Amino acid sequence: MFDIGFSELCMVGLVSLLVIGPERLPKVARLAGFWIGKARNMAASVKAEIKEELHAEEIRQILKEQAGRTELQQLLDETADTANSIKSSIEQLPKDSLEPIKRPHEPK
């Protein structure tokens, strides 16, 4: 992640040993490890929450699209039902009533 090598870690350990002292160094190292662990857990928690929110938003979008498709399918079904009822009504009419109507301005 930070591209820290072994020599850099040895240098940090040596400087901290000189600055803090050999008596307090183990206690400080444990405390630093504790806080680093807490920071990692917090970052993982935030990452998980963001991922969860994104997943929830994707589900909302999919449901919204599905609702639109459902409405469109209902309209198509209603249109097909109407077309079928018109077709059946036309088929039930007597055949002589389906002859073209003569308009007064048309020649016979």
C-alpha cells in the first residue's frame, strides 16, 4: 500500500527506540497497533456501508424499471383486449350492414 521496505521499518524502529526508550517502546507499539486496528476496522465499516447503500440504490432502480415495464405491459394488454373486442363486434354485425354507404355526391 505505502511501499515501505524492510530497511525503512528498521529505521523507524531504531528512531522510535532512541526517542521513546526501551522501557516504554513495547507499550507504545501495542497502543499504536491498537489504534491502527481501530482505524482499519472503521475504514472497513464505512466501505461496507457504502457498498450496502449502492446495492440498495441498484435494487431501487431495478424495481423502478420493473414498475414501468409492468405499466407498459398492462397498457399493451388493454389495447389487445380492446382490439379483440372491436374485431368480435365487427364479426357479429350482419354482412349486409357492412356494405359501403353511398354518399349523395357520389355517382351511382
